[in-house]
Amino acid sequence: MSRCDGCLRGCPDDVGVGVDVGSRFTLTHAGLLGFAAMSCANLREMFDIDMRYFSLTMLHIDLKLFEGAEDCVLELNIDHLPADVRRFFIERDLAGIVSTVGAFAYAVVERYAEQVTAEVSVDKEVLSPLLTLIPVQNISFERAHNRLHFPRAMFDEPLPQADSHTLQMCVAQCDVLMQRNEQRRGITAVVRSKLFRESGRFPTLPEMAADLDVHPRTLRRQLAEEGTSFRALLNEARLRARPSTCCATSASPSTKCQSGWATPTLRRSATRSKRWHGVPPSAYPRTG
């Protein structure tokens, strides 16, 4: 969170940055949970799945559902976030939800579009890139709350790409990921917390071992005993780096190094990029 705050302070104008970042989200960024959501029978099941595995998402906002006899209200809450980053995360998460869920839920929402209303705390001009991606027209901007009002029947409308078999497989894997995350303690947690410590680049295994005052072989063995490896943790950390910044032509060498794109091996390997982000580096817009 402090890293995000520092980046925003460095932007000459951070209005709309969250929308720009969130608009780049795809189902592949959500991993197995994204495919589980796409395979759900209806929006109700999708919401239940997302809430069950919320810690596997990239969302920082809180979601609360209020269900009545005929209507439902979905509230997106940011009060728990530091004031300096609230605008960024509501922009980013709104854009992320629209970009990922809209791809397979558009037809369902379109049927009920006239009965759906939304209140958002963001300016209309900032959200304009998203308005063409959703069929909802009744939107109030610059409000105190972020809420979506929709008929209860829409929640139970069948989704076009429902697949119970795929959903079952994805949920089983999500359970494994949840258990693995809960078990990540000891040296694994320490290494993960230190990976972003350096502002210029990620540390190497020998550097991490030296920082922990252990031999590299000892660190490698300890991580293996906890079911992971330094490379796996490093790839996970690189996955969190913003792809558009890593691929920007104007990015500094230190920025590219930190995100893992500085070495010749990684620059040549589109398959490595696809494993981290679901798309090759060329799929991201270049700036500079």
C-alpha cells in the first residue's frame, strides 16, 4: 500500500490512473478464480465463489451485498483504505471488474439494463473509457457511495458460458491455493516480504541468502521443505509488477530489471511472459 502511495505521489496527475491500470486486467490475471467465475451458472453463484476466495483476487475494495424481496444492492466500500489511495483503488477495481466480468456477463446485464442504476464516487470523464463496455445508462457520478442497484431476477439469470465441470475443477484448485497461502509461514513468508524491499531490482538468491545470514543451499533447502522455491516466489513477485510499465520503451533499466524484463533470456521468452500475465509483452501498449 505504501509503495502504491509513493508511485501516485510521483505522478503529475493521478486522476484516471486507476482506470488505466484496471482496464488492462483480463481473466488470466485472475488465474483459476477467473475461469471459475466465468464457468458459474449465474451471477449469484459467481458472487458466492468470488467471496469465498476473495483473498485470491486482486481487489482492494470491500464488496457487500444487500438482498431484498425484489431488488439487490451491491456496495463497493473503500473506507478501510488510506485516504491517499482510495480514489486509485476504486478506479482500478471498478475498471478491473468491468473488464473481466463484462466479457461474459454483458448479455445478462443488457437484458435488465433499464432496471439497473449505479452510483459512483468517480467523475464521469474519468470513467468514460468504461461506459462503452457496459449497457447500463442510469449512472450517477461524484456520489458519496459506490453502489449498484439491480433486480433480484438478474442475479439468477443463466450465464452463457456456464460449465459445471470446469467450475468444479477450478474450485478444487482454488481450495488448494487457499490452503497453500494459509500454510505460507516461516522462511517463505520472510522471503516474500523481502522481495520488494529493494527499489531498483529484485534480489538474487545469493543476495537474499546473505541478507538472511544463511548459505544459498540452506535457503534453497528451507524453501523446498515448505513446498516452494526462490524462483517460484520471484516469479510470483514479478507477476505483481505492472506489465505496461515493464514493457514501456521509456522505462528505466532499473525498472525493467526490477520487473524481470532486463535479462536477455526473459526478453527473448514470450512463453515466460504468457505464464506470468497471460499475454506476451507485445500485447501491452508501449509508451514513451
